[in-house]
Amino acid sequence: MSVLISDRSEQIEVVEAPVAPGELGAETWFTPEARAPQRPTVTPAPPRPADAPTAEEAGRARILAGLLRMADSYRSAGSLHQALEMYFSLMNEHEGTPQASEALDRILNIAGAYERVGELRQARSIYEQLL
């Protein structure tokens, strides 16, 4: 028996030929399971630990660390005004980050240094800005 299947673009003639069990592919080719598409096995990615930083958080931490290094460079070069400005900015604008805590420590160190050399107005001004 032959069946004519018409598609818009071409016509296909399907001829049904008897296949005996045991012949090439007869058991599997004509079973409904063999015709169903096989779905690939997908293994989900392991869950991210709750305390692991996201990519965005890690990127932000790198940027803040860079700003802290820049402020340290100003301090090392003797530009205390610029260093303090950056430390205060890190501390105020990024509260709760490790870099903000480090900035606060550095501000307190600078204020303490001013105190030790007798620059009490400078030290006082820094301490008051911290309140």
C-alpha cells in the first residue's frame, strides 16, 4: 500500500513495507517509545552557598578596594587632605562594607597622628566629622 503525502513545497510518497521482527531496527524503530524524542539529561548547577558573594558584590568589593588603595597612595604621598576626603567618602557612602571599616581606621590613625604632633585643631576637626 502506498500513501501520498502532500506538503506545500513537495510531495512525498510513503510506501509501507512489512518488516519482520528481528530484522534491522524492527523492534525499536516502529515502537512509540522509539518515535518519541529523547530529552537530554540536564544536571542543575549546584546551589550557590548563602554566604558566597554574587558577581555584582564581588565586583563592587574590588572597586571599593581600589578606592581604598588610591586613598592610601594619597596618604603615602603626603596629600592628607585628599586621602581624608576619600576615606570619608568610602566610610559614608559605603557603610557596612569592610572597606568602610578600614577607611574609618585610617581616619582615626591620621587624627591620632595630628594629635601626637600637636596639631590639635586638625585632630579635633576630624573627630567632629566622625560624629
